[in-house]
Amino acid sequence: MSHPTGEPGEPSTGPPTLEKKPSGATAAPLPGGGPGGGDEPGTTGRDQPAARAEDGAARRFWSSRRVPAGIVALVLLAATALLLYDVVAVRADRPAGRWRTNLADALATRQLDDPWVVAGAVLAVLLGIWLLVLALTPGLRGLLPMRTENDTHRAGLHRSAAALILRDRAMEVSGVRSARVTVGRRRVRATAQVHFRDLDEVRSDLDAALHSGLDELGLARRPSLALHVRRPAKG
């Protein structure tokens, strides 16, 4: 029996996550203009979670980026400490470090089109782009925002946990021998092997079961479903 898997680099397991919103945050008004949401035709209390999901509640969780920030801080600390030690040594009438004299000579003699200068510039640009991407993107791709009725907290569900729930739903369908579910941020891919019953009947039951499971997950943005049903290869 296969097990659900997420995308590479994502956390394998994890319970739903709660995040408290800033105290000054306010919820966007729901359609209908009131708690009942009945001012507009066709709007009922059941439509409110979906309307709330289209507002700011579906924003992704931001990663704290502790590892990249720690690496950058340690590198800058080491470089600054080494330079400060060498400056203090020179002020104390000691010779400058060989690394600093060699670096000064290289900067004074090498041309801008020197391969080492170009390589250093390219490396600095790539590191800068990497840091900008980390600063401007949310991260935490494995955490899916959930609908919440509370304006002071946000809830999230790990993709691996969602995949496990949906796989269990698929295994409850009669005729399913094994199932594999992969949950992405925008699409759920499910593959099932059937050892009896008609494929079309099993596909219809699986489609209904997985759509019901997606509704019960309470995700702020409901992903689409891609379902594949086949029979196991004969030996």
C-alpha cells in the first residue's frame, strides 16, 4: 500500500498550525453587509466561509527564515571580527595580515575583466538575488491556510496531513486496492488501483469521496482534483 507524499523539501508530518493575527487586524466585510449575510439575493450563512476565504484569510504563512538569517549573520560576524582584529594589530605596530595585503594587491592590480573579478561579482549577485527572494516570498509551502471564523487567529494544515486524510477517504471506497494522494498548493493528484468493480463506478465514487474530503478539510482555497483510476498490471 503506497503512502501519500508531498513535494520535495516539504515537511513530512505535522498537525494543524495556529497563528495569532496582530491585534489591530480587521476582517474584510462579508457579502450581505451583516452577520447573517442576507442582504444580497442568494447569500446565506453557508456562503460566508467561502466569501471569507476570498478575502485576506487565504494569505500564506510567512517563514521566519532562521537558517539563512543565521548563516548570513555568522558570515558577517566572522568577516567583521577578522577585519577588526587586523586593524587593531596594525594600530599596535604589528604587520598587517597576509590575507589583507594580498587582497589589497589583487584589487589594485587585477583588471575588471579578470576572470576572478567577474566570478566574484557573479557570486555576489547570485547571493544578493537569493537573499531578496527569501525576503520577498512567504515560504512555508507545505502549510495550507484554512478557513477560520475567529478574526484573531489563523489556522493551517500541513499538506502531508491533508494527503493522509484524503488517502484514507479513498481507501474507504469499495473496490480500491491502493491509493496514492499528493497535495499541492493548487491541485490534488490522486491515483488509485482497482481490483474489482467497474472502473467508471469506482471513479465516480472516488470523485465524490475526495471532493467531500476536500470540503471537510476547511481549506481557505480549495485545490482542484486530478483523479486517475487504473487496474494493477497482470503478472
